[in-house]
Amino acid sequence: MRRREFLALGIAFPVVLPGYRMQFPRDHGAHPDYRQEWWYITGWLKTARGQDLGFQVTFFRARPDIDTPNPSSFTPRQVILAHAALSDPRHGRLRHDERAARTALGLAGSREGTTEVWVDDWKLDLSSNSYSTRILARDFSLDLKFDAKRNPLLQGENGFSRKGNRPEEASYYYSRPHLVVSGKANGEEVTGTAWLDHEWSSQYMAADASGWDWCGINLDDGSAIMAFRMRGKDGGVAFAPEGVSFELVRTWKSPRSGTTYPVSVRVKTKNKTFFLEPLMDDQELDARASTGTIYWEGAVRASDAGKPIGKGYLELTGYWRPMKL
């Protein structure tokens, strides 16, 4: 496949094209030539006392829009950012923390060829067919293992996922649903089920897009559903895969940012319709110190005609202000 590039502020970034053949374990690792990349794990945990928790751990890799011959190790040729959050209805609101560092002196980095990404003492890595993460945040901790029992699920067209109507608005994207979770949250033994997304691209959003709605749901019958739409700055839909829609059921307004989010939605795909209702409403994440935005990202239950069918996560970006990647 011939490689194409596009320029951003004079920097040549590779274009995401159809026809790319994913290979593993190679594509579990970093792709540093591309503009942005993330490893995103979300899931539901259950404590020994039977209490439900939601969690999220995300590591971002960004290649800045600069090109310099400066040989200094402090030159920001790559930047790693990380978010972590814990949803606990007993606490009443989302607990979250964030980190960011340039890849200098080993303080942050991402490996090619396998999943290993870190910022300071926060880390996500892959060994054999199990991921692990250790997060020591300001007011919570996660020490979790994720066993992958299934092969990666290639999203879109064999891993080529369109994000807009222009050819270059796309990502390479695969998921690993139904990860089996074990470990500790806040020092308490937990088990659960998780979902991992790995995406990389050079132009993720169209210029007229403000953000996206996304969900990844592990269904009780062993299958999985991912759905998303890109919302336009005009209030409409900038792009969505065929047959996908998100319809408002109920909103929640943040007492901190004043932002209103559609925390309960009806999601339609070509083959299924289901409702999503949050574990708790207040799952707003203020990430202005790292990625410069505020968004809602939370644990949700899925139901069909009032019957529970699965659990997963819902992500709502661009409601506070238009997203900028």
C-alpha cells in the first residue's frame, strides 16, 4: 500500500488509508509517525461486598506540530498524556486525575511492537495476552489485570474507521471487548469486565465537527457493540456510520462547568436498538490540565424493552466547548 502524507504547519503526517493490514503484536504498539494515538480501557468492577464501580484509564500519545533540528532530549517530539477515573456511587461524583509529560529522560514514553506506555509511575502494558495497569492517583488507586480471551475486533473496514466525509478523516481502530478483570481498586479486591480501544490517526476530526458521542458495550450474550457519531458545530451530525443514531432520553447539568450532557440515550445501529442509563449522573471529567477540555465519560447500563442486556461506557465530548485534538 502506498503511503500518503498531509502537511500540518509544515509537518508531514501519514494519512490513514483503507487497505492497511493490521498485524499483531506489532499494532498493539505505538505508531509514532502519526499525529495522535490512544489506548483506552473502560469497564465495570464489582467489589467483594457486591458494589458496582466504573473505571477508565486512557493513555494518549501526541506528535506535536513542530519540526526542529534541536538535538536536545527535552525537545517535545512526542508527548504522553494520561487520564484515570473511578465512578463510585457511594462517593457521588467522579474521581479523576491526569498526567502529562514529554518523552524525555525516560519520564514518559510508548513502545513500538507491543503495548507499553507510561507517564511517571502510571503505566499500561501487555504481556502475553494480558494487559495490566497501575495508577496511583490523588484520591484513588487502581492495580488491575485484564485477560484477553478473544482476538482483536477490527472496527470499520478491517480496521479502517471513517470519522468524516473527507478521505483523510479516518483512524486505524481495533477493540478488545470482554476483557476479564481482576485486581484492586483503592486496595479492595475487585473483579469485572472491560473494553479496550486502540486508535491512531493524523486527522481524526473534520474542521466542522465539534465532538463525538461514543459507546462500547459488552453484551450479556457474549457479543459486543460499538457505536459513535461525530457532531457538527452547527448542531447537526457531521458524520455517523450507516444506520447509527443517538437520541436524547434524559440530560444532566454539571454544577461545576454548567454543561448539559445527554447522559441517557437511545442508540440505534443497523441491527439493534438499546437504551443507555448511567451508573450515576456525575461522571464529568475536567481534563483542562492535560488535554485542555472537559467532557463526560461514564459507566452505563444497556437495556432493551426494559430488560438488562449489558454494561459498558458512554463518552460525550464537545458539549463544554468544541473539541480540539
